[in-house]
Amino acid sequence: GASSSSTTETTKAPEGKKITLGFSQVGAESGWRTANTQSIQDSAKEAGYDLKFSDAQQKQENQIKAIRTFIQQKVDVIAFSPVVESGWDTVLKEAKDAGIPVILTDRAVDSTDTSLYETFIGSDFVEEGRRAGTWLVEQFKDATEDVNIVELQGTTGSAPANDRKSGFDEIISSNPKLKVIASQTGDFTRAKGKEVMQAFLKANPDIDVLYAHNDDMALGAIQAIEAAGLKPGEDIIIISVDGVKDGFIAASEGKINFIVECNPLLGPQLMEAVQAVVDGKEIEKRIVTEEGVFTSEDAKRELPNRKY
Ligand code: GZL
């Protein structure tokens, strides 16, 4: 890892004290989450902030507890990636009443009161779903028979699961032969992705396509597909989202056919937003992260350049 430079200058906070950032992270469920955590920790160090970091093990009540602890500790700014979209208004109002600004990263909340947070920094998950659907429509535009699709959804109630599904459904509805015959959550993990894919294979003899809401579930599903004696990327076309190293490796081997990138490196933008908020500067209410798409060929070429 990068050596910590001893000369990191501390950012001047009000009264010259170090800025304290309380961050509540979803968990450690996927390769994407690991890269996201690393980016936040590295960027906070680089900025000279005192980072109080909490891992909620994918439980909303742990995130709410962490946010309440940050309020008691009177941190300068609270940031978090909400594991699910709903159920945040009460604790966000407590932060607002305590005069502590909140920044959302990665996933959104469905609070209608947008004064409860300063900004939301993250991907457009609906667009990611549309990109997955657009590639699939193109691949099967000449299909003469039904195309049977199974879908491994992300964590139930999470913004990426809701939006990646709706964006995909919106686009594939243009071709009635594209049929989602089974759709179930794999909770963004390899283990669950494998388990649910095993069940899909048992219940559906003729699966043509797997749409997985993240690489980790796709990688688990690939284990199940191979155990069933089928060839991932050939017998079953696989589309995935994220673009973590292991996803790129599988794509470069032709086991995943199309990857929609979801950028986890949100640390630098988060720290910029923290500084702006502390300095009382205006910031955009919505900061969308840049990301692309990769076929197997693209992945083979790009693999050496991937940072996570
Ligand atoms: C997306 C992020 C999702 C990733 C998964 O921004 O919230 O959660 O796609 C991760 O890999 O578990």
C-alpha cells in the first residue's frame, strides 16, 4: 500500500482543530465495498481528517446507532452509504437538530425532505440498469424464440437493487421475447449468488441469460453454472455490474460477457464535499460518478489498468 507521507499537512478546521468525519459504511459484502472503504480511508488520511469509521454488517439498525454515536461525539460532518433507501428521516432530523451536516455517498435515501443532507455522491443506478438492458437488446435483436433471463438482485430495498432492476426492465420491455423468468435477491454476496443460481438452475431447465446486479453474485453464480456442467458466457450469457478485479478477470476469460462499471472510488469527491461543507461553501445537491461499460474483449485489454 501507499506509504503514509509523514509530511501530510493537516487541513485547517475552524479554531485550527482537525476536521472530524464520522462515516457509517454498509458492510464488507463485496469487492466493490472493499475498494470503496479503502478509497474513503485513504482520502481521509490524505486530507488530514480524523475519520471515525463504522462497519454496519449490512444492518440498518447498526448504521442508525453509528450516526447517533457520531452526533454524541459532535463530529464536524457525518457521511454514510445507506444500506436501504427507507427509514432514515428520524435519525437524519436528529443530526440536523444537532447542527451536524450529513453527506450521502454511494446509495440514496427516499426522504422527501432533501434538507436532511447536503449532497448525494454516487452512481446513477437506473442508467447502469439501462446500459445492461441496451447491450442485451442489441445481442438478441434477431431472436426468433423467447430469451429466458434470470436476475440476481442486490440487497432488498437498496437503491442499487431497485434502480438497476427498473432501468433494465425499462429497456428490455422494447422486445417482448426478452423474458425475466426468475428474479431474486442474492444480497450482493458470492455465497448467496451461488445459492440462488443453484435454485434457478434446478427450477428452470432452459436459462439463456443471467443479469447479476454485481460481480460478486455473478462470480458465485458462475460456480453454480459450472457445477451444473454448463459453460458461463456461452450456454448462459452473463451481464454484471461493478467491474472489480475478479469481475474483469472472469470477463477476460469470456465467463462474463458484459460489465457495467460502478465506480467505488468516491473518497476524493467525499473529502472535497466535506471541506466545502465545513467552509460553508455551496455544493451541488447531486454529484454523479463517471463510469463506463466493458465487453469481454474490452476487459481483456483493460485488465492491466484496473486499480481495484
Ligand atoms: C453500488 C453499491 C453496491 C455494489 C455492490 O454503488 O452500493 O453495493 O454494486 C455493493 O457490489 O455491495
